[in-house]
Amino acid sequence: MSQAKDGDKVKVHYTGKLENGEVFDSSKDRQPLEFEIGGGNVMPGVEKGIIGMEIGDTKSIQIPPEDAFGPWRRELLVDLKRNEFPENMNLTVGQKLQMRHMDGDPLSLIITDVNEDTVTLDANHPLAGKTLVFDVELIGIV
């Protein structure tokens, strides 16, 4: 049987979890994920973990933060004055906001604190700073 190698287009089912077992994404109820190993469309740690697998193999791949969504960075917290938001806007901790960079690219932010004077926004990816575990099953090599 052939093994997955760099440059192969593969189909995998996966379940992405945090180290505590909390699932954040899964393809189990969807079509398998299809991508080219080395194509840069999925995390490099997942690509590397699939190399050498045969169709039907399953594996658990642990990916440290630096190979996933990077470390959590304090400098990505921003405090804005409450009056910079529309007066009638209901702002709550955990609320997700979409803004645009000055270059026009979208930026996702999460409100982490709200008080009378300020609103703290976090521009870190929600999975930044976390070690991720992907349970993968190689469904096919296309």
C-alpha cells in the first residue's frame, strides 16, 4: 500500500481538540478535508503528521502553539474609549467584532473587558497560545 508523501493530494477526516479534550472543529459530519501535502493550505504540523500514513491509518498529532496559531501576544490587546463606539451598541465580554485594517483586510476581535470608560479588544486568534491535538484518519490519496 502506498504512503502519503509530500506533493500528494490527500483526503482526511479530522477532529481538532485542545489538550483538555475540548473539540473546536471536526469534519466527521462533513466531507473529508482534501488538500495537497506541502501546499500550505493546512497547518504544517498536520501536513508533516500525515506523511507516511497509509489509507485507513489513524493518528493523533500534537501541534505546539508556534506551529499552530502562534503564541498569545499581549500587544494584540487594545483598550479603546467607550465613547468611540456607538452609544446604543450593547458591548459584552466574549462578543466578537469585525473591523478592517487600514489596508482593508478584515480583522476579528473579541471583547475581553467592558467598563464605564474603556472596552478591551483582543486581536489574538482564539486558539493562539494553545497546543492543539488533531485526530486524523487518512481516507484517500488522490
